[in-house]
Amino acid sequence: MQPPIILKGRKIVEGYCKAEALVSTKPISFLGGVDPADGKIVERDHDLYGECIKDKVLCFPHGHGSTVGSYVLYSLAKKKCAPKAIINENADPVVVVGAIIANIPMVDQIEIKQIKTGDMVEVDAYKGFIKIWKEKGAK
Amino acid sequence: MYLTREEERIYDGEFGWANQICMKILVRLGELFHAKRLIPISSSHVSGVSYKTLGDAPTEFIKALANADAKVKVKSTLNPQSFDCDFLCKRLPSDLWEKQLNVLDCFKKMGFKPSLTCTPYYLEKLQKNAHVAWAESSAVVYANSIMGAWTNREGGPSALAAAIIGKTPDYGMHQAENRQPKVLVKLEKPLSNETEFGALGIFLGKILKEEIPIIQGLQKASKDNLKQLGAALATAGMTNMFYYKTPRMQMDKIEKIGVSAEDLKRTIEKLTTTSTQTPDLIFVGCPHCSLNEIRKTAELIGNRKIKKQTEFWICTSRHIKEKAKKYAEKIEKSGAHVLTDTCAVVTWTEKLGIKTIMTNSAKTAHYAPTLNKAETILAPLKECIKKAYKG
């Protein structure tokens, strides 16, 4: 097994987890873009359309859209359909507030293209770094 | 970010979950924007009150806060909800009305005033240079530009957190250096009505991004028209303030933009999406009408009666409707509806079979195609009234 790639970012919401990555190169709008009932991406022209964010390390550049989106993350967490962690390039207020109220570990200032969907990612959001184990055949 | 001992204790949870989560929101946002401290605010205005725009997810969080005994620390007002309790509550499904009332009860329990308006600045005069935390982008621009107050464009959750803590992080529009104009806008032709003011806002919002403009030639503009300009500016872009009186400063280094009559004409044409001559709804009051706008509407109607099969809504706050009682009565006698607590954009117009909305508000014309799934006709008040009344 290859040694992991270690990247240093900035901690936003403290926490720790290790899970599979789900990566998008597009911003995500949680209001209207994600189904609050199950965590599926429902925005039709999104590159993650149809994917489920539940229990994933969700990696995307930043959020956009209505501030009501923060509450969608809270609702997902209550239904146990939230991502295990969030990694952003540049955190924006909607996602930051959402991660705080939903208590989802979050790190930003990470170059998203270093991570591919299917990689195993360890997020240490106490210290603000991540470790990536490359998955063979990861998208 | 520097926190006082008391702020630290709140952050650590000594004052319970609700206060802790609100403090965390403010501190993390502050850190994100490089604020050095929290500053006290004199009021908060919260958006995200209409059950139509909220849905169930936020209701759960607002309920959790209310049940955890969160209480506002400063005067805190609320944006419009999805119903009024005289007219729409009888025409829309009762389960929606109940869900809306649940949301409102949670806010009331926390100590919010049920002002239910997007124009909190009509309820109480803000002190000049007062620091506040307001959501509702049109009110943010009005507060910064016309009232001389200082506020960032808060989101629903951050304004809620600021209300509970009574403070906001000190960054952005709270700092004098970020309130300087960067662009000088010259108008080729003076603006002649509120719809043109709105169109200017939409046009500028798209090209300015976050920059603050000085707009020349508006010294004598009415506050009602400036309200339309600011609402549209915030709708189309991220600008939080404009100057309509030229401040004393060096003008040679500032970027200059010219706006032609053709630019505005094209903007208004784009905001009209249909060629139909028979709108299902004629709507004024986005943002909510001032006393003066209600009076003007009543005067333009005169003693006429509304055309058959025509629906005309004038939306405002309870506060203004009470003050404008004799004009409101006159308008209602003509067959139109003066609705409080709500507006066409945040209620379920499509459930009422409304497919085309005629309005004098550029902001509504911008939002209605997506939020109301309606076609739009944008035209000044005079034309809206001409469409609604005989003779």
C-alpha cells in the first residue's frame, strides 16, 4: 500500500473521521441542490447528480446559494444522512454555519483536485490536516 | 479572534447549548473574515421566516433553539411569512398555515417581534452609525445607504445567532475602510419612475459585484425610489451599499461607469417575460409599501372599481397599514387587497392558479420566474393601476 498524501488545511469545525471521499469540482447549493430527506444530490446539471453524500467525506470547492442551505445540513445530521466530514477549498458562510450547527468536522484551504472520489480520507479537523490513501481505479 | 471572558464562557457551553451554538456561529464566521472581536449591536433582523422558503429542515433547528430557551438580547424583528391572517389563510391549504404558525411561535418564544416585514426601518428609526446585524438584502442596502447604519449582509442563521448573543463579528461593512465608494456611476438620462430605479439596480448589481458605487444625479430622489434601487442592486449582485449624495473625496482615481437610457430599457424588457396583456395578479409592495406609497396608490385609484376577474395586492407591514388606515380602506373599497405580514414572492401564488404577475418591482420581476414559477410584466405603478381599473 502506498503511503498516504498529507495535506495541511485550516480547521473550521473540530472533529475526526476516516471515510471514503465523494468529490465535486462544482460548488454545491444545499438548498435545492441536496434532498434534505436522504442526502442525494438532486441538482440536475451537477457533476454529482444522483450521488448520496451520506457518510462520505464530501469534498467541493465552496458552497453557494441561499443561507437556508445551512439548515439543510442540520436536518441531514438529525436524520443521520449527513456527510462524515466536509473539505472545501474556500469555506463560505453557508457551509460553515451548516457544519457548525450540524456538528460536522470541516477543513478548508485544501486543493480539491488532489482528492478523487473513492479515495480513503482521514480528516483531523482538530489540527486541520487530512491524509489521502489513493484508491486504485478511483474516479 | 479575541473573546472576553464572558464570551469564552458562552463558547465553552456554560450558558447552555443554544447560546453556545450561536456563539460558535459568530466566532467561526468572524475568523473566516478575519474579524478581531465581536461588537455589540442595537438590533437584529432575521430572514427565513416564510415556511414556503424554509421548508421543514430549518424549522427543526429553530424549534431546537426555542426549546433550549434561547432568548434574544436585542430588539429583533422578522421578515415576512407565507400568509396573512385575513385573506390568504382562507385560500391556501390549512396544513401549510399550521406549519407557518409553528415557525412563528418558535420565533415569538425566543422574543422576536412578529413584525413580519422586509422594511423594519419603517418601524423604528435607526441611529446614525448604529451597528446592527440584518438579513434581508434590501433592508441591508437601505440601512447602510439611507439610514446611515452599519450592517453586513447577514444570512438567516447568522442574524439569528447575532440576535441571541446581541453581538456580531467586526468585519466588512462594520469597518469604515470597507464603506468607501469604488465606482462613479453617471446616468445619461434622469430616472423617471420607480421601475427605472429598480432597473438601474439590476443593471448595476450585475456589473459591480461587491463594489460600492456613487450614483450621480440622485440627490433629489425620493426614499421610495431609492428603496427600489437598493432592493434590485442586492438582488442582482453582492453590493451592500450605494451613495446617492457625492461624498467629499478624490474623484480622479475612481473608476467611472456610464449608464445609458438604452441599458435601462433593455433591462426592463428582459424582466418582462411574457407578451400577455392579462396578468393573473397585479402586485405592488416589494419591498413592503411605505405610508407614502399606500397614499399614492389610493390617490391614483380615486373612486374607481377594480375590473372583473382582476386581482390586485398591495403588500405592507401591519405597522404601516395601521398608520395608513384611511388610504388602505379606500383601496380595499375599490376591490383590491392590502395584505400585511407577507408578499407575493414568499407565498404560494402557483397554488392560487397565478401564472402571470404584473409588478412595479424589479426585485419581484427578477425572482418570480423561479420562486413563483410565474411569467412577469414589469411596469410602473401608474400602469399597474391602469391595468387593474376601469376608466
